[in-house]
Amino acid sequence: MNGAGMPYSDDQRQIERNVRIHDRVAADYEKMHDEIFNPVEQDRLRRALARAKEALRTGAERPRALDFGCGSGNLTRHLLALGFEVVAADISPAFLALIERRHAGQPVETHLMDGRSLASLADSAFDFAATYSVMHHVPDYLGAATEMGRIVRPGGIVYIDHEHSPSYWGADPAYRDFLRRASRFDWRKFLVPHNYYGKFRRMFVDPHYSNEGDIHVWPDDHIEWDEIEGVLRGEGFDTLFAEDYLVFRGRYRPEVYEEYRTRCTDMRVLAMRKAG
Ligand SMILES: C[S@@+](CC[C@H](N)C(=O)[O-])C[C@H]1O[C@@H](n2cnc3c(N)ncnc32)[C@H](O)[C@@H]1O
């Protein structure tokens, strides 16, 4: 079994499904994800990336970064602002076309991935390999972490962000309390027919069905951060920082978020550097 609880033989079908779904949502992706595209989260991300970049020891004048699973270019924009040349890589041609339109004339290349490995990228080709909210879509996410280690040169950094922290899966009472108090009631969800369909499918057909349709890692078989750190240590990396945080979402009451942001967490960011 792999990280998503699927036999490896099912991976190709899952990857093709992921390509279809992401191609379909590419144009509206940013509107659909206010947990990413809000000022609080963007500011946290900007600071975390800058901190990781400070720790680069490859000596490159114009460092080269991979945005693995780039989507519409959330990391790509930050990496450019930090002075990197960027390779934006994804399985979705629609996302890559969007990046090409948005970043024409900037030091950004796009790269179409097969979803199974990073084999098309050479050893030690990058100073910085970053990914944000992608690992839970990758059937063999430990293989992907190992490969991120392979393509980074000595002194370079692997940066993995926006995956659930262990306390999210651990049913922390403070977090449950936070969710109950923070979430504003949004009656618009009752107007979305797909929400009813999703509920029906989860109840009667497939408990792992996701409304967006793509694969996700589920509570009974989820991303294991210790194992990610373990495979990267095996590639010669040391941890720079591993920090849990509480992500801000548009539906939260800001004053409740402020009260709880130091009391509970639901996400983790990890940065590791390759010995050089
Ligand atoms: C939740 S989105 C995150 C996008 C972007 N990183 C961001 O910060 O908004 C997940 C991305 O992972 C890509 N993806 C899914 N499965 C993948 C795989 N096996 N290999 C590489 N990318 C994958 C999707 O096409 C999509 O762009």
C-alpha cells in the first residue's frame, strides 16, 4: 500500500484522475482556495520561504528553485520575488499554460510531470526544491520526498509546506473548540448541489470520496512527517525548521483565530538542508 492507501497498481488511474480534475479547476483554483490565497497565509508563507532561503549554502549567484506541483503559481510568485529562477512543474497542462501566460518574460520555465516520479529532473539540478499542498495528492509521497532530495545540490534546501500537522489528526480538543468557535455559518454551501452528491457518495459508495474529485490522504492513512524527515535524512539532509501552525481561512472569525493561533495547529512546514 502507498501513502494514499491505494495499491500501486491503481496509481496510474489516480494520477489521470488528478490531471483531469486539476485541468478542470485551473481557471477557478484561486477563488476556490481561500485557505491559501488570503493575506494572513500569504504573509506566513513569504516569511517561511525567506527564512529557508537565508539558510541556502550552495553558493549560487542566481539560485534555481523547483516549484513541485506548482498549480497556479502560488510558490512560483514568492520564489521569483526572492530572486530565484524557477522551474514550475505540474501534472496539469492547464496549470502550466496559466503560469506561462502570467510569467511571460520572467525567469520561469514550465515542466510537465508524469505524476509518478521526478525522474525527468537531473541530480543536483536545483538549489531549492519546494512544494506546497501537494504531497497529499501524490500516491507515493515518500518517493517524491526522496526524489526532491536527489535533485537538490549539496547546501541546497527541500521545503515542504501546508500539509496537516500530527495534532490535526490527533483530534486535539483545543482545535475542535477553535473550529466550533471560529467558523462563520455560510448558508451558501446549501446552494451547491455537488455538496449533497459528495455527502451521498461518502455515506453509501466511497468513504474516501473528495468533493473536488482528486485523491487525498485520509485519516486512516495520512502523511507521516517523521517518515518524510527520515527519507530526507537518508539523502544526507538535516532539519532547519519543522513548525506547526494554524492556517487562516476566509470563513474564520479573525478575533477567534488570533486567540487560538498559538494554542493549536493544523498544518506543518518543514525545511531541510543537504550536507555540503
Ligand atoms: C492543492 S494543489 C496546490 C497547488 C500549488 N502548489 C499551490 O500552492 O496552490 C495540488 C497540485 O498538485 C498537483 N499534483 C497532483 N498530483 C501530482 C503528482 N502526482 N505529481 C505532481 N503534481 C501533482 C496538482 O495538479 C495541483 O497543481
